[in-house]
Amino acid sequence: MVLTFASLVRAEKPLKLHPENSHYFLFRGKPEVLITSGEHYGAVLNSEFDFRKYFDTLAADGLNLTRIFPGCYVEPQGAFNIERNTLAPAPGKLICPWARSGEAGYVHGGNKFDLTKWDEAFFTRLRDCVAAAGRKGIVVEMNLFTPMYEDPQWDYSPMKASNNVNGIGKVGKHEVHTLDKEPALLAVQEEMTRKIVRELNGFDNLYYEVMNEPYFGGVTREWHDRITDVIAATEKDLPNQHLISWNVANDTAKVEKPHQGISIFNFHYAQTSAVTDNLALNKPLGMNETGFKGTGDEYYRIQAWEFMLSGGSLYNNLDYSFCVGHEDGTFPVKDPTPGGGGMAFRKQMRSLGEFLRKFDFLRLKPDRSFVKGELATSAAFTAMAEAGNQYAVYQKGGGGTALEMDLPKGDYAGEWLDATSGEKKALDPIKHPGGTITLTSPGFAKDFALRLVVDQK
């Protein structure tokens, strides 16, 4: 028997939409939500980054998602005030799909690139990275492209003509991702997509995102649709077909006329309306980047809880405590870094994931109607329910709140959760005759959650 690379990869079918509730995922035979606090997307392209230690850390912290870029977009050191940015490798440490040529002159160290030749060391590293994540139960979002926001990002890209020996990439920074500005550049982008998709087809812990923030930098919808088609066409006759994500907008937007190949709709810095306005899509709704609200935990923790309890299925906090030399997530995050992260925050995200997984969450729907009294008209709480069976409530602000609810007759069990510390306090068994019931939360200092379920004993 000859062992091929594909035969060495896990035999499970790839991450897919759950057949019972396509808002959520099916992964390795179980319903799943994806929750993480991950590094700034350079785990593969930054050759100094130890992704194995990084995945060990995520798994130990109970998190199950990461997001990676392939190296056609690179940031200069100091970009966006990010200290020790993993997307800004040291000079000579960038590794990307294309091989180096024999000609000196890449702007950030080493020889120029040859866009007609693959760097097999990159693809070995890419496969090793996805495999290492898979062994830890971590899903990889393979994000293929990113707009060239400003001149420095375009100046560092191997796709720019000054950085390759092929004379390809003689366009402006906001003309890189279009169908008509340079056919040779479009051909390079399509071939890179096909190559990555073929190389990763055997992995189950994977989905593709066509482009990070395609609403910036002159990216056209027609180009985005073309790359979506390339992914689908490449996988059509391969053993596996993976989900494809569209990064829709910052904040919020109503999705209009999505490409039929898109299965996941991701937002950045999202409001809960990004979920509630798009529930009718019956697809996973995610927030796969956070930031620009300081370096503390509170804003991002509240954001995560409110998003997920509005019907979201994916949350990825951008965690700047991961960098080269600190792949265990211990680098101190401080101003003016445009985001947060760290061990304490990852513990809070673990609590969120564990809270949701204790429910039969496939049957939960956003629902505030069972909450009554003064709180009912407040924006301080978010709730989901399967009426008559299970109820989830999250509330901002301190404890000691009288939570008034209208519940049917039944025996109930559950617990309170301090969303900051992870402390849990079990409820005494409740034999409820039906109608209004008031539960008073413990005196937690900040935000908290309630899990209440009908006791089937």
C-alpha cells in the first residue's frame, strides 16, 4: 500500500453547515461554534513564528479557531501601531507561495520573487500548520487576499512589479484586485488560489475566506466573485469541498445578493444587528476581527457575548499577546496597540464557549420575550431560548439583578456565570408552577450570564 499525503490527513469530512440548523457548524461529528482569541494572521508567512506552540496555547485555553494569510500581503514593522506584529516579519523572514529568484532586490530583504515558480518550502509549512491545528481540534480560516490599504503594504507585496522578476504588478495599490487592470496579475492570483486549494484539500479543519475587508482598497465585487468561482471549480472534482466565507463589512450591513458559493458571512468590529438583520440567510454569521476599542478586556468580552447570544456562530478576537518569541500569548499588550488580548481574556472566551456548549444550542433562537418587568425594555441584556426547554440570558453591569421571567410549568436547573472571572454558582432546584418567576443574580462585579434548562430527571 502506498501512503499518499491525502491518506495521512484525518478521514473526517470537512467543517460544514449543520444539517439540523445551518446557522451553526458540524465539525468532526458534533455541532460546533467557533470561538477564539488568535494571533494577527502571520503564523505561516512569518517563518520565525512557532505555530505549534501557538496551537498548544489555543487548545489549552479551550479555543478552536485561527485565521492565516498566505503572504501576498505583508505589513511593514510599526504598521497600525502594532508592536511585534506577526504580519510584519523581520527582514528576510517572509515565506510565501512564490519562490525567490536569483536576483537581489526584494524591498524587505533577500532576492526578488518569481511568480511563475512555487516555493515548496512554503507549502510544506502551510500543510504542517493546518495539520498541527487539526491535531488540536482548531479550525483554520485560510484567508487568501487582503486589500492594499496604503502604499507601504503594496510596496512590500511580492505581487508588485518592483518585487518580482516577471514584470507583473504594474498597477496602483487600489487596482490590484480587479478583473481588467492587469490580466497577468489576475492570472497569478487565480493560480495561487488553485495551488493553495489543491494543497489543502485533504484537511477537515478548514474553510476559505476570499478576502479580508474587500470593502476597502478598490476591490471589485466582480473580482471577489471570480475568486469564489475559482475555489469552487478547483474543488469540484477533488475529494473534499470546503466552506467559503465573505467578509461582508465593518460594523454591520444587510447582506444583499450573495454569491451562491458563499456559506459563511463574517463581519469586523460588528454590531449585533449584523446578526439579527441577516438571520434569514440561514448561514453562520461571524465576527472574525475585533479591535480599536482600547487594550482592555471588557469591551471585547461584552462584544463577544452579545454577538454570540444574538445568534452568531463565530467570534475571533484579535489577540496581540501572540508574537514571535511569545507564541504562548504572554507578550504584554499596551497602548497604542489597536486591540487587546492575553491570558485573562482567553479564559473569558473559554467560559463563553463552555456556556454555549452546555446547551442544545442548535435549538436556541434569539428571544427576549420571556424576560419581563423593568429589564424587558432595556438594552442591558441579550437572550436566546428554546421556549419551554432552555433559556440563556447575558446581562451587562453588576450582579444583584432581579431577573423576572415568564416561564411554563416545569422543574428547572441551571447556574449563574460570572463572565469576567468564570466563577459559577449553581441554582437550587426550581419547581415552578408556571407564570412569573424572579431570580436574583449573585453579586458579581460586572457582567454575568444565566443558563436555565428544564430538568429532565
